[in-house]
Amino acid sequence: MEKWTPKHEAPEPLEGPVVATVTGGTILWFVLFVVQVPFYGWFDDRGHAWWIWVCLAGAGLGLIGIWFVRGRDAAIKRAAARAAEESAPDTAHP
């Protein structure tokens, strides 16, 4: 069996409004949970009560995701500020 080697480099990851996207997804999961709770009996009678708990799990994991992406975003901004500070010419000493 041959070892596979890539023929070209992988592209840079796309950056976008990650915090807003994860927050929106978390809100959506929570709204789906709240909308389905009144119908718990209907879901349970048909063996689909797990749908409700999946929505709650999605909201809970989304909260962890929000915490993670906010920290990641802050770290990226700190690194960019540090790089800009280091590359700026020193104008304090004539």
C-alpha cells in the first residue's frame, strides 16, 4: 500500500463571523427545545422523545462553543495587536 501525499497545499481556513454563527446556532437549538417541550407526550408516545433532548444537548454544547470561540477570537486579536506593535517603527526615540 502506498502512502498518500498531497499534490498541493491546503488552502487557508476561511474566517468569518464565528462568534455570531455559533451564538445563532445555539439560540436555534434552544428555541427548538422550547418549541418541542409542550409536545413531549406526543413525541414520547411515538418513541421520539430523544429529539427534545438532542435539542437541549445542542444548546448546551453551543454554550461551550460560544465560550470557546470568544476565547479564540480574543486570542487572535491579541496576537494581531502584538504583531502590529512589534512591527511598528519606534518613534519615541529621535
